Amino acid sequence: MKKKLSHLFGVLALILFMCNACTQNSTTTLHVSVNGNDSNTGYSVEESLKTLQVAKLKVRELRKNGTKGNIEVIVHGGTYYMDETLVFTNEDSAPLGSYTTFKGAEGETPILSGGKKISNWKKAETYPEYLPEKAKSNVWVTELEWLSESNRFHALMLGDRFLKRARSKAIEVYSQGLKEYKHNHMDEMKYRTQFHYKLLDGDHPFRSWNNIEDIELYIQPTKKWLVNYLPLSEVNQVTKHVKLVSQATYSIAVNPGYVENAIDYLDEPGEWCVNTVTKKMYYWPENGEPNPDIMITYLDEIIRVEGVSDSSLKGDKEQPVRGLVFEGLTLAHADRQRWEPTDIGLQHDWDMWDKINGLIRFRSSEDCRISNCKFINTASDGVRLDRYAQNITIENSHFENLGGVGVLMAGYGPGKKDVNHHNTVSHNVMTKTGQIFLHSPAVFVWQSGHNEISNNHVYDLGYTGMVFSGVRRRFFHSIFNAENPFANFTVPKGVREHIPTVRWDEVSLEHGIENWDSYEPFMHTRGNKIMYNEIHDCMKLLHDGNAIYMSANGIGNEISHNVVYNHPKGGSIRTDDDSHGCTIKGNLVFGTLSPLAIRVKGLNKTVNNYLINAYFTTGFAGNTCDSSSIFKHNVTYHLSPKANFPFHQRLVMVKGKNFDNNIYYHPDEELLKEKICLQKTKTTKGQDTNSLFSDPMFTNIDAGDFSLKAKSPALKLGVESLPSDFLNKIGPSYDPFINRFNLNKEKLLLPKKFRKQRF
């Protein structure tokens, strides 16, 4: 009897387990359609819901009622104009092992828009003061009752075009006392928050507008690797003095500025401006009447996934949202926010820390995924991973025409709290980021580690392709060791960039900030894998940038097996100030425009790279290259006749034994004999003593095969051959590099303007 009961209980237990497993693996489906109704059930196409907000609440209700398995919300084609951000909280988390997916219907294109169309344009009958005479009779106006100081917008779009805000001609702006600033670095702050100007064509380019905080100064302050949009707070026309709401990244000098969004400069077809005080927007149409499809970028974010955040070191109250998937959706038309005094800048203010800005933003989130989505036509960032973000995957998606960064990962500042890591950005196409903030890269990883950035196709950018950085040591000098040889690099107190992120109570620098072992534990950009990416046509507008850029990073980053080419200026791969423990390996760099391939500072390893019509160098401004850095087993292959630049330069600080076993080739034997190209290779420092000047014997360049033949002299030096199918592995799997790049020797030749360049 006991055996029968035992057997019966066992069968019942098995049945219960199988039922639970079936429940866990089952999928509940809801439908959303632009023609639906929020009073419907949502369980069929005919019973579709109308809004994503209600669909989210339905899912939340299902979870509360015990649904453990997967839930799919099928979003059908059409444009969903979002009046408010779709916010997912802990109530929306999926149970462990299950996912909640918001998914575009197969073969359809659902668009989630953060914009507002304008339907109430009127031809202006009376004209505001200071409107240029030639604009009168051409200007249309609309009233926007929702406008306020806390609810502005900064972009107007027509299709994939950003319409031009009213902008002045170039204005000479300058900081009085700049000479004194050069001798008193710590007094620089006042030159970031105010400036003087000269008269423009005999008239004042600035005045005391009634909506002065709507007006922005567009400028490159001192440096040419960034741009600023700076709202005004006060204008004095007598002293020609202007104050700003928020600080510039550097002192306002050297470069001209432009006034934007002032009615005074609405003087060309296609321009617009807005006044939040009068709640009116003015527009001079290009074709007589405003296009009905003109779109205001209204929401700052379209989707936000945000759990309970705990910024304390212990973090025991952190409750991340988990298990959300976004698939097959198109997101567009979010606004970019203006810079405020409370903002905290990431390196050179290339973005702002923990800022409400992006088409999708994860904040205190884990185990979520974005797949096959499009992020397009927006003034904002594409996807942001702020503070706590782990195991977030962004894959097979398209990023194009963004005002800011494509994907940003930004953890906590220097300290012991390291919770932004193990995320993946893979098999994406990323192009035309930084359409408003020109400096915005496709991928920006700041204080975030152990991420995989792989098989992405990045191209057509105004500045750098990918950035991996943390906080440089100079930002600690004023606190820990101001009297040191690096005092000239001390950052003044009150600077927006980096300093407010430092978790000072967790930072202990017993051996000084210049000691790497003391500094590195607080640099969380470590262990990242940057591999199999195709990056080209960056650096089209700004200066001093690169395809892949490292700065103030922790150890263990690996830049491996990427293909980089066609940058008109700057370098391809660069480890900048306070970069340490990075390996640059197996990359194929073509000097098809700028021949600068790799520039190294810090203590890093550069091995087994293939540089075609390109050269290697070490950095010389700020930090320098550590003498223990390694440059070995690399192939430098010149194709262009009479290309008189060296194979490498500025290597005197690298120890001889660490710079060796490389192979160099140039087709002009007479040039080799004259050592025009080679005069800096065999140095008195014992560098390159075992290196060879010989043909590495590629298998077939024209066929894209950079593997080495069996008799290659490079193999004897220890150079690793690239696989014969290497180029097939580069870029997204659905659009690999080799399918688009018709490779042949003629295409790899340097432009003539570089062939006789000397360095």
C-alpha cells in the first residue's frame, strides 16, 4: 500500500512539475494597433488595443495574476505618437527565465514617435519686433500652449531632415583676461560662464530678448574636438558682456560663435525659431507653405526601463528591472535637452552623465534585449545604459541620423561602485550620429567594463567612431596632489566635466595619483572586447579624433581584428592619456586617406596588426608612451609609389627589446636603398634589431585574402597570419564588409596628396 501511495505521489509530483514547466514555457500574446481600442481585450488582431501604455498595464496585470511564462505584445504597423514616455518599472519585470517582449508584427513597420505634428499654422499678419524685413510676408506662426520654461524643444524635422534654426553670422566672442588665465589656470572658470563680443556689421548681435533663455550660443570653445550649445542668461549691450546659464567646456575664445533661435536671425527660407514666453513658433517655409509633415521633437525619451536605484556602495536596495525585450520597432523624434548648471559632463562633455535623453534608456536594469530595431531621425541619443546596467544586449539594429550618441554606457564615477558591465553591442549598423552635437560617437563606453562591442558597421561620422574612457588623473590633482609636475594639467574646481562623478569617500590614493596601481582600481572601463567591427569615414567635420579611442581606462581592454579605413584626418586606433593594459591585436588598417594608423600613449601592447599604406606613432602631448610598451610582430605594407612617410616615428621612449620582430615593405627598392622611408627604424636604441624589410607575401590582396603564404618571412618573425576568410567575419553577419568593399590594390593606394608627405 505504501509503495502504491509513494508511486501515486511521484506521478502527481511529475504532473505538477510538467504543468508548471508548460506554464513557464507558454507564451501569452497581446496585440496593439493604431486602429485598435483600449477597451478591447487585446488577445487577437480584431481585439487589438490602441496604445502601448494600456498594453503595458495589461501585461502588468497578467504578471500580478500569476502568468509566469513569456508574454509577447505584437505591435502592428503605423505611427504611434507618444504623449508621454513609456516607463517600465519593477512591476513590469518578467519572472526569472521568462521575458516580456514588445515586438513589431512580422512584415509590418510600427513607429514609436516622440514628436508632435503641427496642424495650426497661420500666415503671420503682425510681425514681432526685430524680425528681418525680408522675412516679413514670408513667415508663418503657430501657437503652442504647452510650451514653458520646463517644456522646451530644440529641433524641428521634416522626414529625415533637421530644419535649420535661425542662426546669426559668425560673431567674434572672447574672454577678457585670457592672458591672465594662461598664468592662473585655477581662475579659468569665469571664462567658461561669460564672455564679451564685438559689434556685428555695426549692430549688436546680442540683446536682452524677452525669452533670453531660449537663445543659445553655438560654439567650439577653444578646442576643435567638440561643440557646445549654451543657453544665455544675461546680456549687457553697454559693456558688450554676456552671461551663460551653464558653463562652456573650455574658455570661450579662439573660435567664433553663433546665436541660435533668435527672431533677429530668421532671415532665410527653411529657418525657424521658438519663443516659450509668447508660446509661439515662427517659420519661413521653403516652398511657400509649411509642409503638414513637419515634426516637433517633443518627448525627451520614448521608452525608459527604470528599476529602484541605489547609488550607495553597498547597493542592497538596488532592484533592477529585468526580462524586457524590444524587437522590430522603429523609434524616432525625441528631443535633446538643453545643458543645465546641474549637468555632469563625460569626457570633454561628449555627453552628459545620467541625463534624461534617449530613444530608449535603461537605468537600473538587467537581462534585457533590443533586437532588429531602428533608431532614426532624432535630436537625442539612441540607446542609453545609465548607472546600473548589466547583461543588456543591443543587436542587429540600425542607428541613423541621431543628434547625439548611438549607444552610451555610463556607470558610476571613480570609486568602488562598479555596476555597469557585461553588456553587448553587436551586429548593428551605426551611421550619422552627432548630427546636432557633432562630437557624438556611435558607441561611447564610460566607466563601464567587460562589454562586447563586436561586428558593428560604423561610418559617416563628424568625429570619433567609438570611445572607451574614464576619468583622467588630472581631475584628481587639485584634491590630492596639486603641487606636482603635472600641476599645469590640474583641472579647476567647479568644472562640469567628470569631477562631480568622483566618489571621493571611496577613493584612497595612498601612493599618489601618479601611481598606476593606486589609480587603476577606480577606472571601471576595463576588460572590454572591441572586435570584428568595420569603421570608416569618421572625422569628417571635427579635429583630433580617431576611429577607436581609449582614455583613462582600466586594464584588460582588447581592440582586436577590426577593419578601419578612409578617415580624412586623425588616426584609426588611439590609446590616449592614462590608458593602461590595453592590447591592440590583429587589426587591419588601410591608410586610404589619412595614413596615421595607430597612436599609443600609456603602457599598452600593439601586436600582430596589419598596416596597409599606414604608419604607427606614439603620443607626445599630455601623457607619453611608457617605455615598457610593446610593438612587435606587426606588418607595415606600403603600396603607393613614392610614399615618403616613415613606417613609424617618435619611438625613442620605447625600449629596444619591446620594439622588434616587425616586417616592413615598400615596392620602390631605390627608396629602400636610400632609406628615405626607413631612416627612423634602425635606431641607436636597439629597436627593430630583428625586424625585416621584405615582402610579407600576402596570399591574394585583390581577393581580400591577407593570409600569409607558407614561405612568408613574416611567419619566421612570429607574425600570426590572418585567416583567409578574415574579411568575411568583419561587420554585421547580414551585411559583412567583404560584400560591400570591392577590394583591390588600386583602391588601397594613397591619394596623391599623401604620397610625398613627410613627418
